[in-house]
Amino acid sequence: MQKPDVLIVGAGINGLVAANYLQKSGCNVTMVDRAYRVGGACVSEEMSYGNVTESYALGASVLGLMQDFVFEETGLAHNLDTFVPTHPKLIHFPNDSMVTKIHRDPKDLDQELANKWGEKGDVKGFRYDEGRVIEFLQQGYREACPPTLEAANNKLGKALTNLWITGDAKTLLDHYFTSERSKMYMAMTVSESGPVSLKDPYSAFTLPVMDSGSVFGGYYGHVKGGIWKITETLGRINRELGVKTHLSSQVMEVDSKKGRVLLTSNDEEKYIDFDYLILGTDPLTAHKLVGNDCEIKNAEDKKYLGSSGKLNMMFKNPIQWKDATDLSDTDAAFRFIFGVETLDEFENATLKVTDPNFHYVPGYMQIYCEGGAQRQMQVNESFDRLAVFFKNFALSEKGDELPHIEEEAKQKILQYVNNPEDCIWTRLLTPRDLQSLFYFPGGNIDHTMLTGGQTYFDRNFSTDPENHFYRFGDKENVYLCGAGTYPCGSVAGTPGYMCSQQLLKAIN
């Protein structure tokens, strides 16, 4: 039997993972990307200070949503070193004199939240039930099974399915917690990508799906050298397997019936034939390439708005945190800073940026101590670096148009640092920047908002999702597995894996 030719458009993490599995399974795989390097949004950039340059994560910053078997089977586990902080996450609320520690152990967490936030709810029950939902999701990932409500009801029961999958986050949080602060901490996940209301149907599902990565047992960690080493390394592994890659190449036309794509590269045109086409792109790009007018209109009607900004920071000496503990990895602990006091304020701040009169509304900050993590892996860099994701931005301006917001965010971080004078460089990226840099529709890092009609079983673009979840429309030879498809965005590769398995099933 002749090996099928598979063309993958988009060399982000999902395209790279799909290429890896398909090439090893006997396909002839070719990849195409308009960028000059593989990686999608998991790439590095350089800053300079004096005569010294330092790399930093331009898009994604931490690893956590990948599955352990994908990390192992692609060869990444044998080529990369990683580090996961075991230190409790550190939470700061306005005017608090003491930091709150989010312990891994449910008993310790229960006690901490009771002492610091007056929590009287069922913290252990929350973690237990979340674990059941996550286990169900991970089983679906491994088996590449299309998600259905029927399967969820059969496995979890209607009560958990209604609460954790089809329900809204507000109801879920009220079910387990009594403290406003506990609810706000858990609610961060819901609005992490876009301005999703806690009262939206399916908003509860964001909590388990964002904790469903098994590479670090549901936690988030770092890669030695930088997270971009994941896509760089997988690109190299794929080349060694025989995957052909065309970079700086634009897809101009797709003829799915003839199985042919027209590319332009360096002002030259080239045709590539395929038996199967996989679109590892955002949904809008995919539809514009192969969709009809009706499909394009349906895709354009999806909710894409993103509201996450990112502040990269460099320090000429290691950061001295005021909240440091005597634990060895305290410099690498994840830190969170809230700018609101109540859940209503949190909800209002989340949704205000949908109003064109608001460009930025403070909500919360997630601080990833990349430099501290690198030191834990014995990497000595010229500067200490932070990646700070924070809310809430409109899609209106780029970061360099908001110097006052950049300074405000910088100062909010530095109030928790004993050596603020060592901060020598910052760069703010807004959803508008993410849209420009990575072609994210609406500046959304997950490509589509995780809200009703766009999550779980309906996070696909197939006419027959029950049997062909990743197939594009009714085209038998075209598939879609970008971050806009189930299960989620981020540096996961899970849609790429699941898509590859469904394609192999169709081929065989």
C-alpha cells in the first residue's frame, strides 16, 4: 500500500504533534507555515541591555496542559529537562499583610483557606470531584474519543456532569466554597483567555479542562532553557523522522477535491499534492482556506475576544521576593496578585473590556518566575526574568501605545520585590499584539472563548462530530486541529494527537 501524503498547514504545537505521530505511523508528512520558524506562539524573542542579549518567551511561558504520553511518545521527554515548583502558590490580595499559600495537599489547603480567608466550605470535596472529572477527560484524550455529554453522564453521573461540564462557574463555586476569595482564586481560570462571565453556561468546564494536563500531574512547570525548546526540539525530531517543512510560505489556494495546495515562498509559487490535509491553524484561517461562504460566516460568528495581556520583565540581579520562604524553590513559586476584593468586582472587571470605552481594567496577575526556575535547573542566565499574564485588556491598543499601563503593572509587581532598582527592562503585549504576532482571532490565545457553544462536545467544526470530530465540515480528506478545537489551547498538543489518531483510523 502506498504511503498516504499528509500536508499540515500550521507548525504550532498541534501541527508538530500531529506530524510526529503520522510520520511514525507510515505517512509522508509535509508541513507548511507562514512564519520563518516552527513553534506558533511557543517561540522566543531577544532583548538587549548594554552588550548582552537574553532570550525570553514571546508567547506561551509555562508547560502544563500537555499529556504525559504525548511528552513521552513524541520523544520530547528524552530530549528536554523540566522543573515543576513544589512550593505552594502565593496569593496576594489588596491591603493584605500576609500572603496566602495554596498547598498541594488538600488538608493543608483546607486549613490555610480557613485561617486566611475564613473558608468554611468543602475544599477537599472540590479537589476530589475535580479529580474525577479530570480522570474522565484524560481517558478521552488517551483514547482519542470524541467528547459527548452521553459519555460524561455515563461515567460521571448527571449531577457531576451538570455541575462541572454544562453548568456555570458561579453555581460550581457556590457549591463548594463560602469565601469570596476562594471563589475568586478558582475563578481566574474562567476568564483566563477572554471576557467570559462566571454565569455563562459551560463556564464551569474551564476549571477541570485547564487542570487536565498530565505531563506534571495537573501542575504547571518549566523547560530547561525556555518553553520554546519544546517546539524547537519537536521540529528537529520531526525533521529527523523525515517530515518535510516549508517555512515562510503562504497558502494561497486549496483544492480539496484535487488534493492540491498552492504556496508562495520568496515570491515563487509552488504546488503541493496531498491525500489528506490537516489545518493546525486558528479556526478563521482554516475556514478562509477551505470553507464555503456559509461555513466562513458561521466561523466568523464565533466568540473570539481575548483579554489577556503579558508583561515580560528582566532584572540585572536575582529577584529578592518579600514573600520568600525558606524552601529551596521559593524563587520559582507561582505568584498571583489580585486587584479586586470581591467576586462582583472580579466579574465586572472581566466584562468591562467588552465596552469600547474601557481599554484596561485591573483584575489579577499571574507571575511565572522563569529565571528562578532556570536557576533550579542549573541554568545561569545573564538576567533574571518574569512572565506576567494579567487582565483585563480590550482589543483596541498595542502594548507600546499604553506606556502608563505598562508602568502601572510594573510597579504593582515591584511592590513585592526588595530590589526593584534591578528591573532594567519590560515589554507589554496586549491582545492586539497577540493578534498581530500570532494571527490569533480577537487576540485570544485559545483562539476561541471557552464559553457556551464553544466548549466540550461542540468545540469542533465537523458535520459529523460523533464519528469524525476533527474532520472539517463534510470533507473526508480535510481535518482541523488548531487550538480552537477541543480540548483547549496552550502548549498542549492534545488536539494534534487526537486528530492524528482519528485520521489514522480513517486511513486504515
